[in-house]
Amino acid sequence: MQRDIFLIGSGQTRFGEWWDKSLRSLAEEAVNIALKNAPCTALDIDMVIVANMLGEVINNQAHLGALVSNFLPHTPPALRVEAACASGSIAIHTACALLESGRADTILIVGAEKMTDINAEIISQALMSAADSEQDQPCGLTFPGIFGLIAKRYMHEYGLTRKELNAVSFMHHHYSAKNPHAQFQNAISPEEVEKSPLIADPLHMLDCSPVSDGAAACILSTKKKSSYRIAASKLANDTVSITDRVSLTSFSATQKAAKNAYEEAGITIKNISCIEHHDCFSIAAIINLEDLGFAEKGKGIEWYTKPITSSLSSVTSINASGGLKACGHPVGATGVKQLIEIGKQLESTNTRYGLAHNFGGACATCCVHILENISAPSIT
Amino acid sequence: MFSPPSIHRAIKTRNRKLQSGTIISITTIAHPPHPFPKKPRTIALIELEDGSRVLGQLATCYPAGHCLFIGYRVLPRMILSHVTPQGLRVYEIAYELAVEKHAETFDESVFPRYILAITGPSGVGKSTVSTLLEKVCSRSMQRVPILTTREPKHGDDGEYYYVSNKEFMLLGKQGKLATCAKILSKNEDRHYGYRRSDIEAIWKNGRIPVVVTEMHLLEGLAKSFGRRAILSFGLLPPGKSRRAMLSNLLFRLRKRGRETDIQIHERLKNAVKELKFFKERAELFDHILVNEDIDILHKKIAFFARRNA
């Protein structure tokens, strides 16, 4: 990073199905919490970036930059970014670029999504707009379908079994039961995953992240300081359609973004103690861990089926928030929530580095952030 | 996405998908999105023969757990995909497992026996199309050798089986010919025909016999096997008027340089009768196609053949 950028404040709503809250009220709630626990006032914010994917489609609300800017008394300059499920992390990445360039000193980033106002059929179609409208959509494919294809291919290539796959959601629910902000605060058994209704073979309902309402906000600053510094912010892209991919079982955008992020932070995976990765479907969790470098190809599942010990890294927690599956996945808010969550985990474990991995579509856009707790001891 | 203009644009690129391919991965979606029918839908990522990949629906829906289909060959087929709110019926290329098709074809009781017949005036491109069909669809189609009493000629491409007049007559008397015709000519005495045994042997191998016919041969085939056993294509040369069509034929016959001027003249005379035949005996044809582009034409025929199967 060209300048030291600090995470000075954060706030989030509980993710869930909130019939009595609108997109605006969710965003406002997160902003107010973030401002409350930041060492600055609202007037110190000199820019606002909003992350949202489906405001126009679901809430009939575009122009979200100006809408959120109005929450602050001085209506600072604001913009909205969209990169499907990666919108949140793209907003952080954009904020980092603006802070590095000196165009702003303190930026408020808000990720918000209100998805439960419409029925599942329409939301499924709306989410599918993150795929290729000419190559992927005409045959009737959905996102669970895309990841069903990925899962089937992965099982074919690496011999992953349906029973092993159950462990992913089981583990995420295990963690979310302790997270007050999680949509699902209940544990489930591995058998329940397989017994839940089939969505897209081989994926069942409990393999899929839910439709959620929620918002998360954070404040990044080069002027005000805190213990949490953005050590790396890297963005990478791949083809939108899976028909143009060489491999279905690894995501090159994750590999590129992660490699560049480790280089930018000047660390290796051995320095990372906690990860929040984009487990939109259980198969994605396995592939993410492999592509981020924490497991060899075909062995990502071992992070879920065996106790967390690896000669490759010092990771002590993976998706301790419950991940997208159990904490919830209000699309635009997820990337912001992940960074906030990493901050919390670094604080509670007093460790140095944490990684947030967020992608959009079938990993056509991927953003990796590394957060450093500068007051914690380094792992050598 | 599913507005009539977007569907129209998609149709223009649809022919690209009209190839056989191999399944890379497969899934069955329990609840397809709007506007697709509300029943499970099996979708596969398919690597086509030209190396490109497409996502396509499988014509048959398979229940969960069919991981074994990865690596299987599929053939394209046109199916009704959905009906738009405006009432537009949208057809899309779907795929079916080639192994299933083969399994069916080996079972004589199940195989829908039919003959693919291509009829048209001399020079319209019948032989070229049948050669291309045999090459491109070698797994499913095979040309039936034409029995002829004429002398071998330069330019014959192995499609003929040469017999003497006596042999030909004997086969006819024994009832071994599925169809035969004598082409009237001032300077040639030519008989053509197809052996019943050749057609049946191709059926036994699970393939579709492809025959190149003229009007008498086509009528004979319809009599021998029944009209329903023939998927019949009439080929026309390009041209808006009969005169323009004949002019095109003349150009093609001269260009290929296999016939003398007298022979070309006779063929054109026969062509006039053939063009009339298309109108008079329209019930003998399933599809009338214009041979403007041989690549498109053979793909169209292959497509109709697969749909018919």
C-alpha cells in the first residue's frame, strides 16, 4: 500500500429477514454504529462509497450514493459501486485507491442489501444477472445451478463425496451459533445438510447461502489512526461465463488476487491467523481454501473434516462469523462485513494478520484484503 | 433478457450450438427460474466438437446423482424451451445422450427405422450433401451405395456400385431392389436402384441410411417401405424464378465439367420435370431446402434428422 490506511470504525446490523426495515433504514443503522465507535465525527467523513447490487430491481431504489450521503449533515461526495456479490470489497478497494491518491482522508464505506421484499423466484432471476446474460441464462441456469456444475466436476476430478461436503455447512453453522449478528444462530448436523431439499444437484438447500437483509459500514482513514491497518487490497477478474473457463474446479481470480495481496502485504500464508472467505455455496468454500493457498488441490475439504492444523499455515479460524452460509449474505454488505469480522477476530486473538476474500458471480470478480493488527506480535 | 428482440438476437447465434459434444459437468435444477417450466431441469456444460463450450439443457431430465454422465457424448436437438408472456414459443438447442441413442439403435424393436432421402435435379448438390452428412455424422448416418448400369466416370466418389444390365434385371426380378428407375436418355441407357439388403444392413448397424434419389426412385422407396419410413428432403438450386434456378444448375453442371454439352442439355430437361415434381408430389417431401450454402444445408439436414429420431 502506498499509504497507511486504518480501519477506524465499523458497524453492522444483524443479518436476517427484516420485514420492518428498509434498505435505507438498514444502511442508516450500520452507519450510525460505525460513526459511534470511530474516533471521528460525521463531519470528518469526506467521501461516502456505497456497495449494493440489487437496489433498482428489488427496492426500486437507485442513486444510493446520494441517499447515504444524506445521512451525514454535510452530504459529502458519494458514489455507489456494483460488482455483484463482490460489491462490498470493491467499495473498500475503491476507498483504498482514493485514500492512497490523496483525494480523500477519511471515507465511509457502506454495504447494504434488502433482498427479502420479493419472492424467491424473482430474487433468483435478479441474482442471475451477475452471470452472462447471453451464454449462461438462456438455458435456465441459476447460481445454485452454476455451483452445482462446479461441485459435480469437482467430485468427478477429486473424488469428493456428498458426505464430506456436509461438513462445510455443519462447521459454518457451528460458528454462527456464537455470532450475535448472524442470520442463523443454530447448529445443524451434517446429516441435515444432505436431507434438506435438493436445489441443484448435488447441492441441497443447506449448502447454499441464504437470501438476507443487512448492512455493514466501516470507516477507513489515512488521517486518524487505529490498531488495524489495511496491509493489502487486491482485485482480480476472470471470465463472467463459466463456458469460457479452462477449469471449473479452481478460480483464477482468487489465485491472482491472493498472490498479489500476499506480495503487497509482504507476508506469506504462514503469517495469516484468520480468514473470512466467500462460501456462497459449500463447494466454493473448498475451492477458495485451495486457491488462497491454504490447501493443495483436492484437499480443501480437510479444513472442515479434520481438526484445524496444517503445516502450510498458522490459521486458527476460518469463517468464524459463520461465513455467508450461516451469518447470511446480504450481497452488497458481505464484503464490508468480512473486513469488520477480521478486525474483531484479530482483536480477540491478538494476532497480526487476517484475510478477507470476497467474490462476485462465479468468481468473475475477486477482491482480497489483508488486515494487520499492528499492536499484535508478529508470527515468524 | 427474455424479450422478443433478445430472443431474436439469440436465435441468430443458435446454429453455433448445433454440434455434438462431450459433457464436462451436469446438474439438475429443482426449481428453474421464471419463465421456464416449473419442473426439474437438467443442464450440462458441454464441450462442442469445435472446442467451444456451451451451457445447454438436456432433452431428458435426470434425477439427482447422475455424476456418471460426465464425459458422455451428446447430440443436439431442438426443443421447446419456454413460452414468453407475449405467447412467443421459444425453441432452444437441447442435447441428448448419444449413448442412449446408440443403445436404442442397437435394439431393433425400438429403433425408429427411417431412410434419409435427398431428391433434386442433377447438379443441385445432392452427392456433396450426402458425402458431408456421412463425414460429419459418421456415427449415425451412412450412404447407401447406388446400383447403376452405367460405366464408371471420372469424378465418381465411391457412391456407385456398378452392375451389368443383366444383373440389374435379375435383382429386380428377385425382388431384391427396394427401388429402381430408368433414366431416359437419347445416348445412354442407365438404370439406377438401391438394394433392400444394403438399407437393412445399415439399419442393423444402428445408423440412418442416406439415399440420393430422383423422382422415380423416391416414389419406389415410398412404395417399398411406406412414406412414413422416409425423411424426405427436396433440394432446389437458388433462384427466385424457375428460369433463375435452371440458370444456376447450368452454371454448376458446366463448372463441375463431368458431362458433355449434350448430356447437360438432357439433364436440364429432366430438371424441368423434377422442379414440376416438387409441386405436383409435395406430399412426398418433408422439407424443401434451397442449396445456397452447402455448409448450412448439411447442418440443417442433420438437425432435422436428429429431431426426427
